[in-house]
Amino acid sequence: MTKTRVRIGAGAGFSDDRFEPALELAERGELDYLVFECLAERTIARETLSRIKDPETGYTPYMRDRLRMVLPACMQAGIRIVTNMGAANPLGAARVIRRDALSLGLPPPVVAAVVGDDVTEIVRAHPELRLLDTGEPVETLLPRMAAANAYLGADIVREALARDAQIVVTGRVADPSMFVGCMLHGLGWSYDDYPRLAAGTFTGHLLECAAQVTGGCFADPGKKDVPDMARIGFPYADVDADGSVRLGKVAGSGGRLDVATCTEQALYEIHDPARYITPDCVLDITEAEFEQLGLDRVGFRGTRAAARTDTYKVVVGYHDGWIGEGEVGYAGPNALARARLSEQIVRERLKLRGFSYPEIRVDYIGMSSLHGMGAGRPEPYEVRLRVAARSPDKKAAQAVGFEMRTLNVNGPAGGGGTLEALREVIGVRSLLLPRHLVHPEVVIEERP
Amino acid sequence: MSTKVHELAHSRAGDKGNTSNVSVIAYDQPAWDILRRELTEERVMRAYAHLASGPVTRYELPRLRALNFVIEGALGGGVTISLARDAHGKTLSYLMLDIDLPV
């Protein structure tokens, strides 16, 4: 049923986000929709590898915990859930969500899985497609490809909601599109109504990182203070049928929501502000402005959008070897000189063992690990040496951390607190795929 | 006389592939006038030169009193393959805020 206003909350802004704010929104936010955005660029490729090992997995690891937490409140209040936590296995996710609802003693919910974002075989059949960054054909990546997924749009989310799904679980859907899908369905908007799509997409962009608009990633003591950070609440948006929007958060939750927090989030991960491309439209925020409407209450106006493009953006995840790393710490007189000596020793030992690396990175943590070795940096009292290297060979990568550990006994004086780590690298690259090659679909999970 | 961008503005960094975008949001109108005049692409490129290959592109959003700098080649090849501890370049906003501007 079409309404004149919907309230949409953000339940998570990344896969490892805090849990409590979603429950607070479900219980006290008076929501119509609760959206969980939990997919980083490489998550699907990683989850594809999990699914290959075990066909029952492939959704994000915290999915079940998050949903079990909010399902009783959401089903009681009729709040519908939209999430991309289905990752590489939306169908398997839908099955397990339904089972979990039943095991919580809830009436069996209608769960809709959105599929069709997995375009791995389509990309494999089109080796001539060009990578966005270098313009080279994707052909060279194909032997190492783990997965390719298209960013689907709001239209398929609307379709899932239109089939009475209590919960919509997707793989790759563009972050703002999950929110816009709720607006299309709830407010009866046309998918060609670009002024409304502009306001909706900007709203989705402001909400998709959850706490990043309510005081997260914002505090700078004495400059920009944020009250009650330990209990930062997540945002919601009230969206009217005419496309006007007001952001808010649950009364009594921590954090702050104002023009300054909204402006920081507005530009987050935006390049050309006149051309922010989503599957739904090309958003222009160059004339947008915010207005403080009250405590923790912000509106905006001035968004515009051009027609959507005729392609979907695709993220290709591929195996890219291994990264090995290690750390050791020094303190007190001559700390930096001892750390530098360790660097030389480790480089030489790796060479003596016959390893070479396409790229080695050396950080002096406390001095140069985050902003590089700028001119005139003061020498710190404590410094940690970190050495990291990439290699197609797992053994070579592993040797880096190993040689950092051996410094415990075989390095300069007073070295301690060694660490080592090894990880498999999933690289990601992007390309554009013509829309007519992609076939998004809704599958309703009804099995008991 | 000089002042740090930190005195005039706040900032957030985001990542896409091997590109970092760093917003600079003025606290007030006088700060905006200084930033718009002095915080040029060249000055930002100099501050990030030891980290990023460039180029740097500056976008202006006068209604938000904000600049958006898009700094290419800044993230060690991209978030997923970078050898850096802060592969997302989340801390790069404070390199922007550390820039000295003449006032």
C-alpha cells in the first residue's frame, strides 16, 4: 500500500558494525524499513570462496546474529528489512533466515532473495570488456578471477518488496539503491522520476554508512566534540511522497546529527559532485544544501539527477597472491637507529634465503606508517618497525613475518613485541557491463 | 602569517580503488574565502607528493562551503592489494588539515 511518508533506518554501515543501534531503531525508531549495508568491495569475492568450500555459507558472517537480534521487534511492528548481507549466496541466506525466524518462535516470514548480480560467467564470456582504471581487456584477469558481481539498482529491490517480502536479502546492490528501493515501493514513485530519485539517492548515500552521519568518524577533541560517543545512534530518514527528506536519530541515543556531520558524509567517497553514478541515476549535489530543522534533525534541498546510464558497474575479484608482514618495537635512546638496523637485517636475510618481492613496504610506526616519511619529522621515543611484502609465492610472503619474529633473538638490542601475519590477497578491479546482459531476479523462499 | 587548514576547516577522506577523495569543509565564511583562494590543487599535490602519484583535481561546492579533492594514485595500488596498514587512507584527511596556508 502506498503511503505519503516512509521512515527508513540504517541498521549497519559495514560488515563489522556495532549491533545495538539497529535494535534501538527497531524498538524505538518507529520505522517502516530497516536497511543493513554490509558489503565492502572485496567481500563478495571472499564469500564466493567460502561458498565453494561449503555451499551452505557465502553470506556475511554476522548476518544471522544481526537478524536474529532485530527480527522479533521488526516482525512485531511490521518493519521490513532490506540487506545485502546475502553476499555471495542470497538464496542460502534466505533459507537460513527463514529457519532462524521459525526457531525464534516467530510466524514464518516471507523472505525474498535478489539474484542475478553474479555475472562471473557473463564476464568470462566477454574477455574483451575493458577495465575501468587501465582500459586493458579483462581477459588477463580471467584465469585468476574469483567472482564478478554487478551493482544492481533500486528497481529490483522494489520488485522484491512488491512481492510482500518481510525480509529482502541481496548480494551486490548499490548501497543507496537499497534505500531508494524502499522509497519506490513505499511511496509509489516512478523509476523515471529523476527529481525524486535524486533526493532518494542522496538520502541513501547519507544513511549507508550509518554512524558516519550521526557523529562517527567526526570527533576531534576541542575542535569538533561529539556527545555520548559510546552510544552513538544510527540515523533514519523521513521521506515524503513529494521527495522532501528529513534525517533524524532516536531521541536519547548518543552522537550528533547536524549540518556539519551531514556535509562530511555528503562528500564521502564522492569524486565529481556533479556526476555521482549509481544504477538508478547520475546524481548532482553541486547545488545541494542542508538545513538544521531542530536538535538532531536535518533537511536538504537542491539535489538533481540526470538519467541513469545504460551499463551496470561490475566489481571483479581476483586472486592476487599473498601479503606477509611482521612488526617489532623499540623504545628509548637510539630507538630509530635500532629499528633501521633491523630493516637492513631483514632485507638481507630474505635475500640470502633466495626470496625477492615485486613490492616491499617499510613503515616506522609512530613516525611514517600513515602519512609517509615527510620532511622534518621528529624522532619518536618509541617506534615500531613494520615490514610488509607481496608475493605470488605463499612461502616467500610467509618468510617476511618469520624473519621479523627471529629478530627476538637475532636482532639489535632491546627489540620486543613482535607480530607476524599472512593473508591471501583478493584484488578488485571494475568494468562496465551493458544492462541488457544482466538479469536481476527475485526468488521467494517459502520452504519450511 | 600562516595558519593550518585545521584551524579553518574539517575534513573526511574516502576511498575508491587507488583514488582518495578528501573533503575540506570551512567552519565559516572568512575561512571559506581563504580556503578557496589558497588551498589550490598545486598546494595539495605538494603535500601528498611523497604518497601519491597524482594528479589532484579540486571540485568546489560553494553552497556547502566545501572543497572536494580527488587525489589519484594515493592508496598503494588500491585498498584490496595495498601493503599499507591504513589501506583505505582513512587518516589522509589529517594530512590535508596539517597544510599551512598564508593568511
